[in-house]
Amino acid sequence: MGVKATSHPRAADRAWRITLRADSSRRWGVSVAVLVGLASVACGAVYPELSSPLRPPPAGRELNPPPPEDLLFLGFKQARIPSTTRDGRKWDKLGGAAPDPYGVLFLNDRELFRTPVQSNTTNPTWPNQKKANYRIPRGSKLRIEVWDSNPVNNHPICVKRLSSLKEDAYQGEVAFDCDSGASVTLRVEPAHAKIGLGFYYELRTERIFISRVIQESPAGRLGVQKGDEILAIQDKPVPSFEEGDAQSLVNANASTGVKLKLRKPSGDQETLTVTNGPIYPLASDGIALD
């Protein structure tokens, strides 16, 4: 007895579904492989970044050079807030009666930094805030705001426009009163310093490149720039280095002078000596200051 060439409709449907799933799986596998390959290319190689140690400056010793005049160490020192708003209402309707204040400093109408919220207090000091050096150009417009953080709408506690802070830097702080009856004290000091070289470098197999330079540092003042290739340290050519040689040579000679032979991106070569000295990092440099 012969067998019909046409199959049952249900069997044909199952076969079509299996074929579709197999084809989709193959295409999906190819797509994943392509995406993984593209991601690997996009990410590029990651090289270890090194730098010489930083240390606090000696207490009481005059730094040379001194901090730039337009670089100030800033942070909120404290605020004193009335127990109620000016019309007698509680600050916080949902939690405790006291406000949940935070402070913001604006430079030319752009936010420079803000504190975290300190909950349920009329005497905030914001102990967890980041205090750092900030560049305040001459003639800049500054504005301080203190707000009560609320789930729906934040409420203003103080808004104050300030003139130049340069004179206040030598007093260590500036205090002012607000229309709400609150008072705010801002910590204002000449830029704080660390002692070090001020450059970071990457080890790339048999080559070494400058990866970052702090502008106000010994390296920055000598013109060392990101992208410079280090050809030799202490007259020892980089290709002859063993593991750990670069870091050892830099760290061991930081106090007396690290001799670097550099090749600029332009191809020009120069030799210079970088010695530990004052570093005045900006907030964006990511160096913690006291």
C-alpha cells in the first residue's frame, strides 16, 4: 500500500515551528556573537594606573608656591534654623517637627556643589559633605541656598547672594543672616594642599604613558601633559624595565627628583625632573582633603 505524499496539517505545523525556532536560535547566536565582539572592541584594553604617594604638607611650614588666589577651599560649616517657619508652621509635616536641610552653592548660576541631607535638625553641620578646592574666578557671582528636603516639594530656608570670597579666605569663614531668621556659616579658606608629584601613569606592556596630570602640581607646572610617553626614568630606558621598576624608580626618587625623558604627542622629546611639592587639587581631581 502506498503512502500519501501530503502530511497531516498538525504535523506540518509542528515541523514549521521547530524549523522556525532552530533558525531563530542560529540567528540569535550570531547576533550575540556580533554584540560581544563589538563590545570588546568598544571597551578597549584597560591598563593599570599608578602614581606616587601623596602626603599632608608639614604643619606650619610655608608652601612654595602658595595656593593660587582664585582657588579656595569651600564647604558648609553650619546653619542655625528657627524651629518653625516665619508664619509659625512646622517645617516637616510628615516626620519630625524639625527640617531636613541641605545646602547648595552656585557659581554664576551653575551648581558648584551641594551637601547631603541632614535629617530632622535645626542645627545642621553636614558632617558627611565633601569639602574641596574650587576655582572662583575674579568677578564671579555666588549664591548660597539652604533647603528643607520634602517628599513632594522642597521648601526654601535661605537664599543669599555673595560678593567675592577672597577676603573671607583669610578669616576662615563667612557668616550671614537670612530673611527666614536662619543663619548660615560657610567655610572659606585658601586652597588646601597635598605634597606629591601630581601625575599618574599607565603601564602598557612595554610602554608607559602619562594618563592624568593635576594642573596645580609640580608636574603640571613643568608642562607634563596627558598623553606624553615616558621613554626613560632616571636614565633607564622603559623597554629594559622589569616588573615593578617604574613604580620603584618614581617613588624612591620623588623627594629628590624624578628624571623623566618624555615624548610628546607631536613627536618632540624633552627631559625634565619632577620633585615633590605642593599640589592644590580641584574637586574634580578626586583627591580627598581635610
